[in-house]
Amino acid sequence: MFGFSDETYIDVASGKGGNGCVSFRREKYIEKGGPDGGDGGKGGDLVFVVKNNLKTLSSLKAKRTFRAENGHGGQGARCYGRAGKDMEIEVPPGTVLKNPETGEIIQDLTGIPRFVLFKGGRGGLGNYHFRTATRQAPRFAQPGEPGQEMRIGVELLVIADIGFVGLPNAGKSSLLNLLTNARSKVADYPFTTKIPQLGMLRYKGIDIVLADIPGILEGASKGLGMGFKFLRHISRTKGLAYLIDLSDDNYLEVYDILQKELESYSKELTDKNECIIGTKLDEEGTPERLEELKAKYPDKKVIGLSIYSEEGLEEVEKTFLDFSYEDRKVGNGFINNIDNEAIYSDKPWSDDK
């Protein structure tokens, strides 16, 4: 994801309608042909098209202005002007259009393959339409309607089921690489992940999108480290996984630190489904620390994980599946015709059948 861009602004405009034509019929043996001016063509629309193969907004930073084609003017013999071509702006899934001055959301393009932001102006009427019994030679026509133009803020919110949250070097990238085909950079120094990374986990026949964002430091709400720059990308997740390095001496305080920083950004993030994953379980002394972590948070789902031995991996996958299935249960719009006498399983992938 070289050149990752998650927000920008662009100037957009729909096309102006073509002017109507002032024309009169001129043919041999027809001394006084009436008005025959044609109508102008419609201006092109300004359209946003969602493309699944796009991942960033970098293409919109290379070109800032997008204008649809104007409609062509009408011609004699009642010929219509050609309509202007639409301007299609391709954006990745999860794009949100905003008013850059007020921050108001104009349109969230999630689940919308094509969205017409501005319609092109209508073409003007030719002088043929203005003939009457008392005005048989109108020498005027209607101008085309102007198009609409505006500066638009474009923001990308990554669409994922599970978001990874943790301090730098907590093992987020390693877990993403293990569970998916992603190849996020892994190294023994902080902030090896500088941009959000996505991966697809397929488990029990269900696809689960995982998102790894750069590590969060204590004081991120005040701009420390990379601050909150990428937290917007986990705002749409169905659940959060807090990764805690069990080899770190401050392992018992990390969860509270992360919760505090996320709450400073948005209270909604702390209300999501969550689990705590204690990483580096293969190192000396970490199993005992995992038990202490479980004792401190008895009401939380705490899982121990070793990337190298894959201990705890199955439990992590099942937990992610449970989180991702929350919005797919009966009653949330996925099953419309419910048979009251049937028995629906909350978790159809369960082995207990």
C-alpha cells in the first residue's frame, strides 16, 4: 500500500446544459419557413463509482479537479445537441464524502456501487418551442441550465470486521501475517507498521476482514507517536482485539492505557465487542503473567497466544468469528421470512451438533 492516502479534497462540477438554437427553416420554394431551432443537450452528471480493486485515495491527490462535459448546443432543423459525458470518479470501498467546511457527511458510499452527486444542467429549448399564432418568428431561445460545483472532502474508512489495537511491538503485524496472506512488515523496533494493513481470514467457510493499525502510545490523544491519525479505520469494526506483550513489565497496565486513549478519541470504540490477547506466550515467565492478566480482568475474554508455536490460535480464530457474526444473526435483516416453528442456530459453524 505504497503511497497510502486516506483523506483529501477535490473540486467537482457537473456539466452545463447546451443552449437552445435560434434557427429558421430555409428551403427552396418555401418562402417563409417557420422556426426550427433544436434544444440543447443535457450536461454530464458528476458520479462517484466504487471500485473494489482500489485501496487508497492516492489517485485523487494526483488530479484535484473533476468536471463533467457540458451539453452541446442545439442546431437547425430541430436537431438536438449532444448530451455531455458523465464524469465518473473511482473511489475505494468505505469512502465517505464530506463538506470540508462544516464536516457534515454528504454521503457514505458503503454498499453503494454508484452515486450521482450532481445532475448535469438541462439543455435550453430552441426557438421552435416559442412559436405562437401572434409570434411566428421568435428570435430567441432558452440558455442551458448551469451545472453544480463544489469542493468536496473525501475520506476513506477501511472496512474490516476486527481491528487490532496495541502498543508498538505487541505482535499485531505478526498475528495478521499468521492468520491471513498479508505480508505486513515485522521488525524488532517500534512503528514498523506506518499505515493500516488489511488481511482476509477464512475460517469455517466465513471470510473475516482483519485490520492492523499503527501502534498507540500513552499520550496519543495529545499527539504523541502517530497520534490518532489512523483510529478512524477501526471505527466500523464489529470487534476489537487488544494485543498485550506479556514480556513487557507493564503488561498489567497496557489495557487500561489503551482504553483511556481510545475513549479520548471516541466513546463508541470502547463500547465494541472486545477481547484481550496476551502475546509472546512462548517466552519465559509469560504463562504466569497470562494468569495474572486473567485474574485482573475476570469479566473479559483473555486469550494467550504464541505466534511461533501457534498455541491459542484456534481460540483466537473462534473469537473473531463470534465477533464478525454479531451482525449476521437472525433479526438483524439477513433473514426476512422467519419460520416460528423452526430452530435457528446462533452459531451455525459450532461443532456441538
